[in-house]
Amino acid sequence: MTRGILKSVSDLKQIETVDSPGRGVAITLIWTGILGWIASFSLVLERIHVAADPDATLSCDINPFISCKSVMLTAQSQLFGFPNPIIGLAAFFAPILVGFAVLAGARFAAWFWRTFAVGVAMGFVFVVWLFTQSTFVIHVLCPYCMVAWAAMVPMFWRVFLWAAAEGIFEVPVRTVGFFVRWADSAWVFTLVTEVLAALAIILSFWTLWPILFK
């Protein structure tokens, strides 16, 4: 009887767990997480610097339209009532831990990967919003912010394509083959996204670029 119960529990655990992503996904999570965390940490330090001396010139203040300080003083930089970089300090630490856990051979339940994928997707949406606000509304670029944005893009595409290909979340049946074929080519989607972002910046600041070279 006890053996039967143990077998049932074992079978249940096997059903609830899924194969961990490959080494490539894990490494992507680690390096993008580290890059995003360093950018967030730098922004927190600069924010403390501004709090201590409102007239301070920050290391990332290059000119009137490339400046961390100008962005920090806007309402968008504190969407939830506190500096956005604090979110980055916590959020970018998670993929680093998950990446190292996968390399160590850890396996997680399907609900964990589903939650993780949703979290990464929410982070990507937040970054897209920050990008549009900075580029088209505030009209000032924050160098450290852009590093964090750049880190979020490959992380999102790598996790999203893998999760869709592995059935972590449901996608239309006719699209399954597409995700399976492209799961290991997240760099293509990353490149396209980054190029589109760069073009948007170039066009939005078209009349201001001469200032950079004066």
C-alpha cells in the first residue's frame, strides 16, 4: 500500500515537472541578468548621488538629451512611488539564480516556469514602456537605462520562444512548429528588436544628433 502511494506521488511529480531549458538558455539568463543588475545598481548609486547633491553632475550626463539625471527627475522614473532601478535590483537577480540552478541540474515544476515566463514578459513590457516614454515623451536618453533595456530584450526572446516550444504555456496549434524551429534562434528576434529600437531613437532625436559631435 505504501509502495503504491509512493509510486503515485512519484508519477505526479514527474507529470508536474518539465525538462529544464538547455545550457544556452541558462547562460543567457545569467549574462543578461548580470548586465541588467549592474545597470540597475549603477542607477541606484547615481540616484543616491542626486539625493545627496541635487546640483551634482552624474557620470552618465553627457549632454542635454543623453542624461541619467534628467530622466531621474521625471514622474516616469518612479512609476510605483519609488525609483524604478530598485525594481531592477530585485528583478534581474532572479534570472541569475535560475540560470545557475539550471546549470547545476535543477528541475522545476511547470507552474514555476510558467510564472517565471510571465514575470520575464512583464519585465519586457515594462522596459518597452520605459523606452517609449524616454524616446518619445521625455525625449532624453539615460545610458544606464539603455543597458538594462538591452539586457531585457535577449532574455525575453530566449525565455518566450523556449516556453512556447516546450508547451509551458498554450499557443495556437498551428504555431507550435514555428516556435520549435526558432527556439534556438532567439538572437534573430533580439537583433530585429534592437535594430528597430535604434532606428526609433535615431529618428526621434534626428535634429539633436549634431549636438553630440560639437
